[in-house]
Amino acid sequence: MRPIIFSKMDFSHSNLFGYIEDLQELTIIERPVRRSLKTPEEIERLTVDEELSDIERAVYLLSSGQDIQGTSVVANLPVLMRQNPSETLRRVLPKIREVLHVAGVEMQLTAAVSFLTVLQEESVSIHTYSHSFLHIILQNVEHRDAGVSNAWLETLLAVIEALPKETVRHEILNPLFSKAQLSQTLQSRLVSCKIMGKVANKFEAHIIKREVLPLVKSLCQDVEYEVRTCMCRQLEHVARGIGTELTKTVVLPELVELARDEGSSVRLAAFETLVNLLDMFDADDRSQTVLPLVKSFCEKSFKADESILVSLSFHLGKLCNGLYGIFTPEQHLRFLEFYKKLSTLGLQQENGHNDNQLHLQTLEQEKKYISVRKNCAYNFPAMIVFVDPKNFNLELYSIFFCLCHDPEVPVRYTMAISFFEVAKLLNSDVYSIHKELVTLLQDESLEVLDALVGHLPEILELMTNRGENSGSESKLLSIPDLIPALTTAEQRAATSLKWRTHEKLLQKYACLPHILPSDQIYYRFLHRMLTIILTNNVLPVQKAAARTLCVYLRYNRKQEQRHEVIQKLIEQLGQGKSYWNRLRFLDTCEFIMELFSKSFFCKYFFLPVLELTHDPVANVRMKLCCLLPKVKSTLKIPTDKHLLQQLELCIRKLLCQEKDKDVLTIVKRTVLELDRMEISVDAFQKRFYENDLLDQEKERQEHLLLEMEQLEKEKQKNEGRSTNINDKMIEKKRRDSKTSSMLAKSINLSVSGSSSGTSAGKEEKKSKLVRSQSFSTQVLHPKYSNIDKCPNKSSATAYTSSLSGLGKSCMLSFRDDSFRTHSSGNSGNAAFPSSSSRNLFNSADQKNNGNKESQSRKMSM
């Protein structure tokens, strides 16, 4: 129907008739509604006396009511059985039995469901049930309508499991011999096949061999292919009941014969039953009987019998792993190539292959090929086990790439579901599929994204924890690809109408603090969560974003960022103009009480929450009153005694000043609950022991985050100081080398008449220089963090004191650089020690050394 746009109406001749047609369509839609109304006479016939009891009303409606009324009575049968089982069995059930002979399809289906519900609820004993209900079920199992017959058959099969063996043997198995004959109807023989499969697990093997197997063989040789197909699918249950030996001698030959049947559905059923029974065959049966059959199926699937292709692709993973032990290397490679061929079936023309065959594929073929590729995606984890995860990159990565980039959504959806299994199997090589993870996160279909997000935390954890073989550098390089993919996925989910996918995505993003650095989360995700809380219109999405934001805040490692987020939460939510934002602030506070310690909540959020007691909107005050018991549970006495007084003051104001009746009712109920509460004290109590331990652990982790932040700051400062010291030492060496060369040209350093005292002084200076060099290397080593223990003031003081001591004996005034060069020249070619190492010398040594140096300088001058 064309949309009617009233803003721009064109009353031309052609458009006017279009509007009239639209109006006529609207009148046609309304006609069935008018016809469905009941006339007064019909309403009179549908009216029942209200004074009748439930049993009497049910009997009356079944006797003289209309079909819809009888159907309602049958649907209400489980309720009547719970209320009054004896009267229902005596009066209502016989009426239902009479009505079902002439009842329509709707009442028959309703009765089948009601009978099954009565069995499951165990309203009566199994003996009473078999005596009252079993005969009605057996009478309607062979109904002429196939849907009704199947509904009653499902009920009968469920009843067989609960019935005792003797009842099954006399009431079900004995009549089965006559109903399974060729003279019976097709529907009767089909029912007999399904009953055979159910009964086979009920009795011992010798009873099945004597009484059931002859009927099974005759039904496998039935003239109708529907009966052979149905019996072939029940052979699995028969084989489980009779054991391995009889399966090898009786069931396997029948399966081999049915696998060569002329009917394609019979061959398909035989193939699927063979695959399901692989664990019951020994190695000889698998190699000599099953493997040749499977090879023939694979060869015919592309040539003559494409009907088996979908089933073959679905069971290929189970088949390859079931026959793994008997494969030769050539057969192993052949089945792997067969799987690769199925994985790209129908994509050859898109990839440029088979250019000579430009025939158009029919719609059925396209659907079939899509189903085949979808089954290959389903079996991909099994094929990784088949080829060994170590050979994944060599054998299966190309197929994995093709399936993740398949043009059809169902194929990519299946790959997204199985992605977690693939990641677990690859173990340490999981990083090799990182690009495909990014591709599926950026998929255009939200169904694919929804399937992938289900196990996203586990996948990301495997990517970060087990991908050691790829190296730390490649893992760091993967983050720039991963973060844009995660943000793109969230934005696409936010712009769609599928809010459940968006909610699920936000819930799973709470795992990111264990995967990504704190700064990345703060700048790329945390503010986005706050925006969603403020702007999104879907309540579950807002709550999911609020909880994830609290998780990000919990693991944030910078106090400034935490304070900024807390301030925004209080200002934009708790003090926001919209009452909706203030309600979300209370939701956020609930999550904070869940994730953080009690002291954290009391420090930052206790008073902002209490301020909402004066909120002008009643809904906000109502929600706050419901939250007050949780708020009070965060207090500890006597530490939070002032907060407790504030809480009691707010409650008194609410009781005295509240005018809204609903809020006042909740306030009174909350006051009673608060009075019954016991406040925990700072010391541990037995009744609150587990909660106190949990809170203590949360508080310890929060303090640990603060300590780690402080250590990181000190480490950064130390690294900055060490780099500055290194730069200064390099500059000093450069200037010292220049001044030493200048002094060598201008000053004669020859010393006449060297005494034994001066030689001893030189040796002492050399030893001191060695000690200073060792101290300087210790200070500059990154393993030690003692640089900050030697402030600049002390080094400057030591330096000036040495200058003053030397200035008394020296007649020439040297510059700072020339003095350092001179002292370094006296101590050889070694580097000048750092300022921190100079403080380690004793003052007495400095004085003696200064006097000796001054004497030597005077003599040299």
C-alpha cells in the first residue's frame, strides 16, 4: 500500500484516484473486523450460568457448547486435574473422549498437549494415567490428519518412557505386530516404525532380538520408501538397545543394503545413521564396510546425487574424526580437499573460476550451496582437530578466511558462533586469526556481531594471554586495529533498532580493563559510556552502559581521571536538569555499591545521593527511598557516624514534609526496614563476616591502585632525573676536555722535589676517586632509585664548601669549569663523579685533601 502524505497533497486527476484506491483498501481491511462481531443471539448461546462449578461448567460446555468452548475446556484440563482429579476423571474425561471422535483439528491438537501436560505435572499416578488416558491416546494416534497423528504420537512416545515395562508390552508392543503388517495403512506402519525405536530402549536385548528385530527387518524391506526411510532412522535407537554384537550382525547389513536403495531419501537416512553409529563399529567394520560406503557417497554427491550434499557437509566433521584412525595419508588428504571444495561451493564464478560455464544457477541450487557452506562453517572446529592445530596456517587458514568473508550472512553468522571454539583449539597460535576477528566485528550484519559478542570476553582473553608466539610487539600493534573495530561495532549497534544487541555488546565490553591499557579505555570507551547514559532512550541500554562505566572506573589507574569521572557523574547525572538523568544516577550508585568498597561510596557518593531527597520529581524521591536500605548498609560505626546523622535527618524531613501519597507510603515502609537493619562496625562481626571480608578486599585493591599510581609517578620522576644527570655529565665531560687542553698549553705542571708525602697524597686521591666512580655508577644504575634521596641543595652546598676550602690556599681565581677540570686532571683520566657521590666523602678527608692539593698547586705555580 502506498503511503499517504498529507503535507503535500496533489489533487490532480491521476493522484486523486490513487488516494481513493488507498481509502478503499482501508475499508477492505475493516470489513473482517465487523464480520467477526457476534450477534445478540450468538452471545446468548455463549452465555453460561455463573453459579455452576468448574466441573459442572466443563461438562455443560462439552455437552451443549460450541467447538470453541469445548476446546477451552480441553485446554483447561490440567487445571481441573490439579484442583479436583477424581471428579475430573469421573465426569469430564469421558465427555472429552466422546467429543474427540467428532472433534476438529484444533481440539485434537489441544487435547494432545493437555494430556502430555497432565503426565508431566504428575497430577495422578502412572497407573491411573495409563488406565484413564492411554486408551484415548492410542485411539487417536492413527488419525487421518498427519499433523494430528504426529501430535498424538509425540504424546505416546513420552508416555512410553514413564510407563512400566509390563504395561508397554501388553498395551503397546503386542498390538504393534498386527499394525506393522503390509495390509495396514501407510500411516499405521509409519507409527509402528517410530514406536519400535522407542520401545527398543525399554526392554532387554534378548527380548528385542526375539520380538522386535523381526518386525524391524520386515519394515526395512517395506514396499513404500517412506516406511523404509522412517525405519532406517530408527535403527540407531534399535542398535543402542541391542548392543555392539547384534548391531554388527543384524543392523549393519541392513544399513549397507539401505545405503544402496533406489530412493534418495532412504540412502540419505542410511548415511546419517551410519555416521551416528560410528562409535559402535570396530576398526575392521569401519575400514572394510563404512569407509567404502562413505567414499562412494562423496563421489556421487557431485556427479549423480546432489541431494546428499547438504547432509554430507553437515556430518563431514564427525565423519572425518570418527574414521581418523583408519585413514591413510592419501585418504586423509583426499577428505581434506573434499572439505575445501565444499567450503567454496557456489563461489567459483564470483572468484573468477569456471568462466566457460556461465549457466545461471537456479534459486534452489543457490540455497543448497549456501547451506553447504554454512555446514562447512559449522564443522570448521572439527576439521581443525582433524588436521591438527599446528597445521592450521598451512592447511586451513585460507578456508577460514573465505568463510569469514563469505558473501552470505548465514555463513558468517555460523563462523562468528564457532569463533570461540576455533580460538580455543589454536591455543598459542590464536593471534593468527586476529584479522578475522576485526573483520567480523566490523561486519555489516548485526546478526553476525550478536553471534560474535556472546564469547567476546573469552576470545579477547585468549588473544592477549596465549598469543605469546607472536611476540609483544605484534600484540601491541594489534591494539590499534582492535580498538577501532570495537568502537565501530558499538556505534553501529547504537544506530540500529536492535537495542538488545546493543545492550549485550555494552555488557560484554566490561571485560576491556583486563585487555586494554587504562588510558585507552579512558579516552576511547569511558566517555562514550557516559554519553550513552545521557543520550540513549532505551533503559536496559542505559543501565548496561552505567554498569560498564563503573567497571571502567573501578580499574582506572589515575586518580585525576577517576575524580574527573566522579565529578561528571555527580554534575551531569545527579544534578542534571532532566529527572531521567537523576534516576540513572541512582542506578549508577547501585552499581558503585556493588563494585566498590563501602568507604569509596561514602567518600564520593553518599551525600550527593542524599541531596535527591529534595528532588522536585516524585519518581526520583520514590526510587531514592527504595535505595536507602542499601545506602545505609555502606556505613560503618563509629567512622561514618556523621553520615548516619545526615541520613536520619533526611528521613525525618521526608516524613514531615512529603506531600505525595505514594512516596510517603514508601518512606514509611523504608523507615521500618531501616529500623530493623543493623549497621556494621569497623571491627569484624560474625554475622557480617563474609561481607566484611569482601569489602576489605575491595578496599585493599583500591589502595593498591593508588599505590601503583604513586609508584609509577615516582618511577617517571626518577627516569627524568637520571636522564637529566646523564645529559649534565656528558656536557661536563665535553667542557672538561676543552679546558684541560687549554690549561695544558698555558700552565706548566712540572713539580720539583716530590716528597714521599705528596706521593702518598696522590695514592689516597686515586683511591677516593675509585670509590666516587663506584658510587656514581650505583646511583646511575636504573635498578637503584636513590637519586631522589640526594637533593640539589646538598650537592650545591658541598660544591661551594669545596670551593671555599680551596680558595683559601689558591692565589688565582678560577671559574667553575676550570676548577672542575683542574681537580679532574689531578685524579687522572677518569670522569668527574656526580653530585650525589660527592656527598658520600667525609668532611675530614675533604679538609686534608684540600690542604694537600693547595700545597701542590703553590709549588706548581
